[in-house]
Amino acid sequence: MKNKYFILSLVFVFALQAYAQNQVDMRQAVEFLASQELGGRYPATRGDTLASDYISGKLRSLKLKRIIKGKKKIGYYHNFTYGKTEKRTTHNIIAVLPGKDKLLKNEYIVVGSHYDHLGLGGKNSGSRRPDTLAVHPGADDNASGDAVVLELAKHFKKMRSSRSIIFAFFGAEEQGLIGSKDFIEWMKHSDVRRINLPDNIKGIVAMVNLDMVGRMRDNALSVSGTGTSSEFKTIAESIAEENNLHITCTPDGYGPSDQASFVAADIPVLYLTTGGHMEYHTPADIPTTLNYDGMQQTYEYTKNLITKLTEMPKAPDFINVPGSNTMSHAKFKVTLGLMPDVTGASSTPGLRADIVVAGKPAHNAGMRSGDVIQEIDGKPVKDINEYMERLSELKAGTTIPVKVLRGKETIVFQVQLNPAEK
């Protein structure tokens, strides 16, 4: 009996050590990628090169398979050029872990994140401080996702899985999902230099994307794409229950990140994020603002999720879910000018406005970040889906009441609606 307790104690100690080491490694990855030295990781800059060298070096140290014939360093790079007036050449960083099952190894799961960011910001950069030229470190967006994916690569290298896994770090995501779109197009056509990847896009049976996973609150995580395959919602919710997480599921996969490129190619997806915050797309998105315990929770959840996907007896089916619940303004005629809490983390009934953008309709009416929206135009709003429904019903040029809870005070604002930006 003593031997049994001794063995259990050792297992517990080793588990704690592994847990602690994961956090140390993720913190170090974030601190490097989001350092001032990398200058905000804008595509085709010195910071982009340093980030690429760092990530590809980690993949080489794990002895993961290259995707391009040639020298070891460039063997992980899928290069692409974009831009009409100003041409820029950058790359995705990709490595492959072959599966161990003789049949299932021919089916691939993509585990991805984007590694680029806004550089110094400025006008038309996507910065929420467009008049400020300063390094936008992008600790949460998306050094956090990169750090988790690197840890996942380390785990699955040790454990192996039945299906093959493609670990992908996409470039130029902030410029319009350019890297992931280019990867999809590349996979649709033959390339004599391509190695260790499926022969064509049909070999990719699912994609898991991590973007902004560093600011978990109240054990809450948003999982989009749960309707793109018939078993995804059940899988996502059961693993969340096992990991003591609260998840908000969105059926479609057309959210504003790289998984949208895959779902557009009829590939089922799951998109994980801990949502927006005041430092989003500003110079204040720095490593010290992240919740590393929360990142560990996201890592554990995603590890179990990927394990389930790689061991499914049959490849996930694909369901084409209309993007009616996405945050794309192109779906709506109006915008309030705010970023809602997509995780459903608020304990107060309603939908929290994580970010209310200065100069936009909600802000001009008096709303502030942190307000919890309870009604729009006299109709209830209890979650992100009802918020989307309310937006779809509104017309530009009208003024509508928006009832919010600010602390313990209920306030009704009259919001003059502007047309949604194209």
C-alpha cells in the first residue's frame, strides 16, 4: 500500500512540475514575441524575421517534419507575396507531426494561430490608437495563441496521435487573413517541392484556431464553429465540463480570424478565444497584462479537444452553417461601434460591451466599456446571438434606445445609428 501511495505522489509531483514548466515556457514565448525589439511583428520587417526564426527554431528543436524541400531553416516556410501598390513578401511557418495509425495518418488536423501584428500602428493599420505611432506588441493578439500552439506541438510530439497534425503559424492575418487564404490556395494545387503534407486540400479534415487566448476571465472561453460538424458541439461542451470551463458556443466558423479561410474551403473548424479587452490593438497589449493561469487552462482544454479529434474513428463531417452570427459588419446595415464579450463571462444578465470605441455611435451616446447591454430598441439582449439578431433588425439613420446596466445603475441611452463600415 505504501508503494502505491508513493507512486501516486510521484505522479502528482511530476504533473505539477509539467504544469509549472508549461507556464514558464508560454510566458517566455509571449515575452519574446511581444517584446519591443520585435517592433510589433509587422509582415516583412525585422520583427517578422525575428519572430519567424524563433518559432521555426522551436519546431526544429522538436524535430517536426518540414513542408518544403531545401535547407532546414526555410523548410518550414511557406512564402507568399501580397499587396497591390506596395508588395510585401512574408510567410506562414508550418510543421507536420505524422500520425501513428496506418490509415488515419493520411488525414490531417491543422492547429493554427497567427504570429503577425500591427507593427507601429498608425492610420489604416487597425490600431485603436491610429494617431499614435508606437510599437503594438500584440501580447494577447496573438503571441498568446502562438505560445499555446508551441506547447501543444511539444505535447503531441511526445504522445503522438492517430491522425497527422499540421502546426501552422500564419502571417499577414491582420491584413485580411492573407497567409491562411494563401495556404488554402497552395494546398489546392500540386507543388513538387511540397513534402509531408496531404496531396490536396481534401486531406485536411479539421482546423483548430487559437487567437487572443491570453485574457481569460471567470473560467470562460468562446468556441466558434461548433455547428460546422455534427459532433463538435457535444465534444466541445463535454471537454469544457471535464476542465471546469464555461464555454460559449457559436455554430458558424466565419469569425474574424484564420479559421474563416478553412471553413470557406468546406473544412470544419473550431475557433477559440478569450475575447476582447481595452488593450486590444493598442500599444498597451503587453505581456504583463496576460492571465497565464488562464492560458494554461486554454492549453489543457485545447490539448484534450485535439486529442479527441485525432482519435475519432471517422473524420468529422462538414456542415455549411450560414454566417448569420458572426461579427462581420458586412452582415449588418448598422454598427454600434463596440466589441461585445463573446465568451459570455459576465455574471450579470445581458451582454457586456468589452470595448466601446471612441467616436462611434455607442460612445457618442454615452456608453462606456464594461456596460452590460440588456435591451436594444426595446427588445431583450441576453447573449451574443440575440445581440446579432437585434443588429440585423436596425436601420441606419435612426435613433434607438439601448438599456444598459452600469454597476448597479440602469441607464437608457439614445443611440444614433451609423451605416456599418465596409
